[in-house]
Amino acid sequence: MDPEGLALLLPPATLAALAAAWLQEDCPGLNHMASVTGAVPSQAVLWAKSPGVLAGRPFFDALFAQLNCQVSWFLPEGSKLVPVAKVAEVRGPAHLLLLGERVALNTLARCSGVATVAAAAVEAARGTGWSGHVAGTRKTTPGFRLVEKYGLLAGGAASHRYDLGGLVMVKDNHVAAAGSVAKAVRGARQAAGFALKVEVECSSLSQALEAAGAGADLILLDNLRPEELHPAAAALKAQFPHVGVEASGGITLDALPRFCGPHVDVISLGMLTQAAPALDFSLKLFAEGTTPVPPPPTPAAPPAVLRWET
């Protein structure tokens, strides 16, 4: 999906509620520094100091909208950032600009970090000629899931199920509680009705065949090495060609290409959200009539896989 159209997926009321909660968390009482800056009309430039993918503009906008500040963007969502890049300008009373500064930077940095790693993963997979889906997982930060799922989409990856209600997934603990794979799948199938798909986490081909035979729509082959994964996926597809196959379990960016294969439809990586480094942004106030001076780039070089060519 075009990154510029992603904002349409975010309900305005949800954005406003999240922004209000984040701001209240950061300043639940007195804003002492407001007496230092006052309410003088001010402007600030948002600078990107590290390379990556810009993502999270709607959240940044929602935060400053709560504070009656105006944001003007110079770069579209999904832009590849080459530091030091002038990304946006924010105008409003000084005490409110600075009240929103850290929260807005934290949100943008985290969302852009997830988008950057997601884009690197998609690029690595496409480099093999594989055309399946690179996806995130439900390994997200509590209270920050919408931002991280949005970041995955902005980076070109699939977000996977948003929550427990988006897909009926039978995991190993469900099988243990139910007593067998087939019994767990039958219960999940009944709960899913006609509207939801049922996916089953399997650690072997025999489990996968049992799950598919019981009516699973998707099979997650979990923690299989590539040399185990591809024969198992091929055997499963040979008997159940319409069942989707997902590979997951400790997959890293470096190892990702080895999991791409003709019988694998989805590769999910928890590290896209759990291990994504935040991008470095700064918001610098400048005086009216002066030229904003960019800050120095972030000294520490990010991993080579996240660098963008100029």
C-alpha cells in the first residue's frame, strides 16, 4: 500500500485518544518549564539525524494537534531519509512546542525504526525472487501496538493479525490444553465461524498434516531450520495445496533469505518490532528571520543493512 494512504487506516478518534494519553503520561501535573519559555509564538524544525524510512506522521500530527500547534511536512510518509534531512516545521506557543517535543520525537523515532527494519526485511526477501509476505507478529509494546503495526505497513511488510480477534491461532499451549492438535483445531474452527481463518502452530510435518486434515486454513511451521522447513512445506502443499504456510521462529534479517522458498507463503519475524532500533530525530527551535542550522548527524553508524545510498 502507498505509505501516503496509510493515514486513512487510522481512526481520528483513536489517534486523538492515544495522543492525549501519551501527553498526560509525560506531564500529569505541573509543567514547570512553561514559566521559563512563556507562550511566545515560536517555530521549530524537525531534523532526521540517522538514515532510514520516515514513518509515523499521523501520530506526530495528532500529538501537536492536541497542543494547538501546526505541522508542515517537507517529506512524504515512507521517504528514505539521508541525514541530516529537514523533515518538517512545527509552529505554536513555545511552552506547547516543548511540551510535545519529546513525546512526538519518541513516537516518530520508534515508528520510523520499525518501518526501516521492515523495509530492509522486505528488500532482503525480494532479492531472492520470493514473492510471499514478510510479516510482523503480535510481539509489540503494550499501549504502542498501533504505532508499531503502522510502522510495519509503512515499511512494506504485512502487519499480521492486529489482536487476538483478527485470526484464530492455535498455539502449542492451546494444543496442550485441548489434548490433541485435531481437537484444538475443531474447537478453533467452531469459534472462528465463517468470517475468520484458523492458523495452527506446528513444530513438525506430522503435526502440520494433522492440523490441515482437521480443517486449518494456515499452518505456521515454527522453529524449523531451512533444511527442515522447505521439505516439510513441500510435503504439506502436496497433500493440501490450498493451505497457506507460514515460517516463523527466531528468524533474523541475515537468515531471512534462506527461509524464502516456493512453498512458503508468509515469513514472520518478531524482531521487526522487538529489535528495531529507533531512528534519531531532533526538534530545534529557531528565531524568526534566521536560517535554521541543522544539527550534526548521529555519530554511531547503524547496521549496514539499514543504510541508504545517497
